[in-house]
Amino acid sequence: MTGSSTTLSRVTIAENQAAVNGGGILADGVMTLENVTISGNVAVSQGGGIFSDASLTLNNVTLDGNRARSTAQGPAILVNTGTTRGSNTAIGPHQRFAFAPGDPPVLTCRAIAGSLTSLGHNVRDPAEVASCFFGDPGDSGGTISFGPLQLNGGQTRTHALLSPGSNAAVDRGNPATPLDGSNGRCGATDQRGQPRPVDGNRDSRSRCDAGAFEVQPNEGGGGGGGAGAFSVQASTHQAQPGQPVVLSFGWTVPSPEVWRASTASTSGCWTSADSRSSSCAGPRPATATSSWTPPAASWQPGCPARRPS
Ligand SMILES: [Ca+2]
Ligand SMILES: [Ca+2]
């Protein structure tokens, strides 16, 4: 893409291929990317995701799985000339074609004649060489677990952030307000139009995520908290008036929550912090029972309560 001034917002650029440079974007002029996902693009030469001769600004951008072949590298971003600046951007694993033992490490991002500048709060996967937008104290590294590129709501495909309790991109964006997408601050909504900030890692502090996807309270593939699942089951035995019907109440505990019992005699499990058991990892059911005694009616499984004939 070329032009004097271009802004891309809430856009996914995926699975394109360039015969030479810039598999996803060939940037010129002045360009801004806000809430954009760039994934699975290929450049036969340089800049699998982005090849830039522009004054380019990235904010809340997700870069994942782009590839480039050239020894000049830059499977995510190759800055040929100009200045490329990034904030709140999540950078997942990238590859170079024909990588062989003894080859130098892949520089996921590389500036040849221009510059790569961090505006802070970018997150990179540890598989990457620290070449993308690093140098600001707010930048960080850690394992980013992306879901597949798919519709997760909104109009475009996105990479969800999985296991938000331990995902390095969750709640690592710029905490500054207002969330107006300016000066390295997050925007108030993600690529899908979902609100920021959300407390994705459930530490009682709401903060925007790095990348184009903000984990919502009910998201995360079992790792995002939420209320969990509830169920009630009644005894399968017939009961007459005066006999109890046992009701079983079940709650599947959403990670990263744990079920803690108040006494050792109560059903449940404990975390290692309680020094009694460490078997609470992952979602698991916690059950409790109660009973109901039919008054002047009998009860049979699968039937409404009825009065005896
Ligand atoms: Ca939080
Ligand atoms: Ca968040």
C-alpha cells in the first residue's frame, strides 16, 4: 500500500504472498495501523508482514506467523527507510525460510537504513530475537499463546489470547489514560469493538492487553475466569412424602480460580498455599449436596411433583 497518509483500523491482513518484498503491507508515505492483525503473510524476499519506506506507526497490532526468505531477514517487519514506531504491539513467533543450522538468528524485525523505535508496552514471544520495538522500560517478553486466526466476534478474524492467567500479552498494554489510541496509549476498543481495559489475568486490576485483541471476562478457553458452569441434578430414586430428594449442585471452577473448603471435612480441594493438597490445577467440578423433602406430594425422577392418588 502506498499513499501520502493512510490509516488502517480494525483490519486483518493475512495469508498474502509477495513475489519480492512486503508480504502483508508494502508501506510508503505516512501510515498508521491501529487494532490490526497481520498474520501468515509471506515475502519471497524481505519483510514478511511489513516492508516499510514509510513513517509508520503501529498501536495495538498483532503480528504472528509471517515469513520472509531473504538473509536480510525481517519476517515480521523490515524497515528499509523511514521511521517505524510501535506501542502495545504483540509479536508472536516468526520464521525465515530455509533456516539451517549455523545460520544467524532470525531478526524478527530489522531496520536497514531507517529506524525501529518503541513507544512502549510492546510484548514479544521469547522465541524471538529482541529486535522489535525494544528499549523502552515498558516493553516486556514472555510466552504469548495465540488462538488460531478466526472470527472471535466483530467483522474480521483475530488471534484470541489464550490462557489469560499466564499469557504475557494480557494486561501488559499501556495503563495510561485516556484510552484514545494516542501517544502510545491503548484505544478504548479492540479490533472487534470489544471494550478496553479488562482485567484479563484476574488480579483485580484492569489494564489493556498488548495486540489487537482484548480478553473479555467470559473469554480465554477456560483460562479467562468468568463465572464457570453450574448444574443441579436430582436423585434418580422415587421419593414419597416425608422422604428426602437429594439435590446435587455442581460448579465447574473457571481457571485461574480455585475451590477452597472452609473445613477439612467439607468436599472440595485446596491449593498448595493451604498446605493440604495441590490438586486444584485446571477447571474441575466442585460439588455439594442438599435435600428437599416433598410435602404432600410424591416425586419421581423426570416428572413434576404430584399428589398421590
Ligand atoms: Ca489485571
Ligand atoms: Ca486486559
